[in-house]
Amino acid sequence: MDREQIEKSEMIFDGIPASPGIAFGEAFVINVEDLSVEDERIGVDLVEGEISRFEEALDETKKELMDLSRVLEDEMGKEHAKILDSHILMLADEVMRKDTVEMISTEHVSAPCAFHRVIEKTLRVFDQIKDQYLKERSEDIRDVRRRVIRNLLGQKVDGLVNLRKEAVVVGKNLTPSDTMGFKRKFVKAFVSDMGGSTSHAAIMARSHGIPAVVGADGFSSYAKPYDYIIVDGTTGQVVLNPTPETVKLYEVAQERFRQLEAELLTLKDYPAVTLDGRKIELSGNIETIDELDDIISHGAKGIGLFRTEYFFMGRETLPGEEEQYRFYRDVVKRIAPDPVIIRTLDIGGDKIANWVDDRPEENPFMGWRGIRFTLSRKDIFRTQLRAIYRAAAHGRVRIMFPMVSIVDEVRAALAICEEVKNDLSRERYQYGKDVEIGVMIETPSAVALADHLAKEVDFFSIGSNDLVQYTLAVDRGNSRIAYLYDELHPSIIRLIHETVQAAHKNNIWAGLCGEMTASVGVHGTLLLIGAGLDELSAPAFLIPEVKKIIRSVTYDETKTLLKKALRKSTSKEIRTLIDKYLKDRRPELQEFAIKGSSEA
């Protein structure tokens, strides 16, 4: 069987289930590798034609970028569109153009070869520069090179913002910049070679109710544009070029999934309360205002995590106080009278903004991020806090500080909050005077200091994504070690339990805003109920499922389940324990178990 026959035969890939649901569709492939450029010699008689080809490629690339800029401006505003200004300016660089034309003329090489050499020479200079802003400009140069060479070779580059018909999006990795400006109605599913269950692509897919599989190693190298694909985000399987028989099997499974979703939505207006009367505040996670309709329609009682950093990304300049105030106010008014927990700026790690002028970090997830960033940039911090407090005059607002590792950070942040309130009073602004302040518990040191931190704040919110990452020393976006990233690891269950106990001993409430309810399904949710959490926050499309689980069990039986889990030494033992409980006591909840999850 030759390569072409293999590519057209049905192929099944196993990845990590990232967002539940089943989808069918043609592949839209993005994030492809740079095309290789050969050292191609040309005859003297071809020089003029090659120069013309180069000029045409520059014009075509400029047109592409300007079209893309207009789309971004229409859909996301002028500030987001400015991200492409530097790319367009590079195409007009006379030195770059002159050097390329001269190399074609004197060395008699093809236009792709000459342009590649000229850009490579420039990049070698940039790579020696330590300034982070200039290093980011080098990435812009690489992107421009990629686009020009593809036009020279007649290969179009497809960005997700250009997607204008329904498709399954396929890529090696899906980063925040890759997915900027995408239209949910056109994206049927996501598949990526890389990433884990709490990677950006996974979180984004769950927040929009889009089926997704990540960590499907090598899939993008086989998938070609317009190939037919089935994505099962519940089991983690992806089928390339399925047979008619396979399509029929998955159509049956898809229909069952849709029926289950419809059944769960009937619970939308019911409270999240256990069979023996324990009420849990069930709220939603959001990044943008666009997600509010889904949060409300799926029965969330407020917002448990408002990720404000996405408002700061994809733009060249910082948003001012008035712009932020209007942004937060609109969210608060829409959700009122329910509460909104606004997380202060969590730039860093995999979330980098263009205006951040910092030194390069070898390990950004362990570096200048979260509260560390905002305390060192008090100008940015004060502006955001002023906007949040002013928005709090329009509803119930809670403020939450991320990436806390020492008590001094919290005290410093609280002092700035007091300064901001005093300034707003003196300037006669209306602002919220009863704003609760909490911290995210997402570092092991924060758990160890939980009894001290609880004396400083009004609530805890456990950020399970980073807590797992830092406790188990596992990069949550690294598919090579995804088997080690496990929310049901005994150490994680113990840390969550200890955090809740410390909160309640000090008369404050504790919630969880990570992806644990999503990535480990009923197993994780049962243990979180048993741990005594007062609040759970989840992606909009998973709120009915979490509510169903809460309303199907008693608090007492989940407490017993947690006590048994705390005595286990491996996550496999914990899963087995819960599987037996489900089979014996709650078989109707078995279909909410995440299939294909780690059992390391």
C-alpha cells in the first residue's frame, strides 16, 4: 500500500479528551511548519522574472495582512488590529527589499532563497539582543518571512480568523494568538498534536462548548485540508477519513450526547443542592463578555473566575482606567444581583502581552507573573483596581489575587487596595465599599500558609490547574508528560482538603475555579463536594452536568468517599474507589466519568 492509499484509509488517533462532545467535519489546518527553502540557482535570463515574482509576493502578502487587519478591527476593535501594523511596515522596508533584489541579481539565486537569506541575516542580529520587546519583534519578522515565502511558492497560509465556513480546526499547538478572533459558529471541533487537559486550547474549547482533543501526537502531519474527520472529545479519539460504518456509529453516539445535554439543561433554574440539603454556589468561568450569554443560559449563579488578562492581550498599548471600568461594569451589570469574582491581571507563563517590557525568562511559569507582576508594576495594578472598585458600584464584586506564594504579597496588595479606595473617595467617585477580597490557592506554599492567609482575606479560590502543575512539577501544556498531570493524585486531594479546612477554621469560605470539574468529571466533582467546598466554578457548558452530580448525591456520602480517598496512595486507587461507588450507589452518574483520563 503506497503513501496515498495509507492517507486515504481510516486512521484512528488517541489523544487527551479536552472538551466533551462529538463533531464531524472537514479539516482546516493551521499552525503548519515553515516551508523548506532550497539553495536554488537560476540563469541570468531568469533574474528579471524572479525579481518581479518577489515584488508580487510582497504585494500579495501586504494585501493578506491588510485584509486580516480589517477583519480583526471589525470583530475585535482597532486596538487588536494594531498587532499587525508592524508586519505591514516590515514589508515596506526598503533595505530588506534592496538586499533581496541585489542577491537575486548578483548571486543568481531564486527569490525564495534570496529572501530567506536576507531575513536569516537579520534574525541572527536580533537573536543576540536580550531586550524582550525586540525579541518579540523577531517573531514578527519570522511570521512575515513565512507569509512571503508561502506566496512565492504558491502556498497560502490559513489563519483561524479567516475561517468562514464550518470546519474542524487542526494544528500542532493552539496558542492564545492562534485562536484570536475566531468565530465559534464556524469551529466544529479542535484537534492539536500538543497540549494537556488544562492547556489554553482545552480551556477555550470547554468555555465555548466545542468538542476538542489535545495531545494527539502526530495527527497534524497526516491531516490535509478538507480531509473528513470525526472528533470525540469525550473519549479522546480522532478518526481521520472514517469509513461509512464508523460515521454511523459516531452519529448514534452524537445523538445520545445531544439528548443528555438537553436533559441536563432542564436543571438550569434549579439550585445546586445535595440530597441532604447542602447548598453549593455554582458559578461560571469567563474570559470575554461574549461568554455571558452562555453563562446565564446554562444556569450559573454568578462568575467565579473572570480572567481579565485576555482583555490586555493582542494589543500594543495598555487599556486605560475608563476603558477597563466600562468593560468590568458591563459584566457586573449583566450578572447582577449574582456576584462576579474578578481576578487581577495574571500576565505571564503562556499569556504574554505585547506591551510587557521584561527580560526573557527561561521558565516563565515560575517567574514574573500574577501578583508578582502587578506588585512590581503598581501603576498598572492601581489602574486596574480603580476600574474594578468603580465597577463594583453597579453590583456584587469580589477581587482575587493570583499566584500568591507568601503572606507579604497579600498584605502589600491589600495596602494598595486601601490607597485606591481613599483616592476614589477623595476624588468623589462612586465605588463599591463592600468588596470581598480573596486569594487564589495555586502554589504549595499557599496551602502550607493557608491558616495564615485566611486571617488576611475574605475567601480562598483554589486554582487547581496551577496547583497540580506546581505540586507535581508537570508543565500542564506538555503532552509528553501529560500522563503525570493528574488532578486525582493523592497529594492534590490532600492539599484541597487542607485548604478548605484552614478556610473554615478561620470563618471564611472556599471555592475552586480551576478546570478540575471539567477535566476529571464526576470523579473530581464528588471529591470536591466531599471536601466541603462552598463554591465551584466551571465552564458554562459544563455547569448543568456539575449541577446534576451535586443534586444526585448526599453531602454525607461524599464526605465518606473523600475520607477513603485520603487514605489511598495512587490516583488509580482513588479512581477505582469512585468507580465502585458509582456502580454500587449512583449508576446514573457513570456516563459523566471522563473516559481516557490518566490512571498513572
